Amino acid sequence: MGDGNEIAAIMVVLLVDGEQSLFIMLSEDGSINRMGNGSIDQIEHQMFIGRVGPDLFKELRSQVTAGVVYFLGQRLAAPDPKGTLCELSVMFKYADGREAASVWRYGSESQGPHPEVCTFVATAARVTEPWFQQQKEMVRRNARTT
């Protein structure tokens, strides 16, 4: 799919039992969207949208490995999913407008995505977590003052 430096936007979406449990979108221009934490039990529905400096995107883009890229363009499903049905999508938009994604369907108690994909998703959550928590705290503060 090309050099990771050509990636202009990254999106991660996790559905748990058909409900969006995690949504992360981070782009080269600093746009950031985040909802949820990927939990199977406690799904948050509040979406935060904003802008950040380029460092978060660069950090996440640097974690795009050959193993993550290998699965782009594929839809993979566990043969006998056990537990709650999950669907994970990892998508990239390239500077030239191309888009590529991998989609994984699995059960919460069965084998999920490839370990490199799991690590990438965990990294996306980790690098956006401070900003996400900051947004949630602003909402809490505003709720207390109104």
C-alpha cells in the first residue's frame, strides 16, 4: 500500500454487539475525533471533536507496521466466534485520496485480530487518551458550573 508517510488520516472503529464502543480519527491536519474506550461492558456515547498539534498523528503513523499494512483490503472473520460479537475496522486515507481498510469480526472470548493490529489499536487509544480525558474533564467542569 505504500510508504506509511503517505498516510494522511487514520481511523479505528470498534463495534461491540453492533454498538460503537471505540471511534478514533486522527489526521495529518490535526483533526481529532474520539468516542469511547473500547470496553465491552461500559460503552460511552459522547463524541469529542477537536484539533491538536501534529505530534499525535506523527506518533501514531510511526506505529504503522508491515503487519498492519499486510491486512489492508481484507475482511477477516473468526470461524466460530465465542462471546460478544465484535467488529474492528482499521482504516487509512492516503495523501493521494486512496483509502484502505482491514475489518475483523470475532467474539470477545475468541481469537481476535492479528497481534500487530491489536498493538496498533492500543497505541491509537493510548496516544489519544490524554486529549480524550481532557475533553471529558472540560465537560464535567462545565456541567458543575451550569
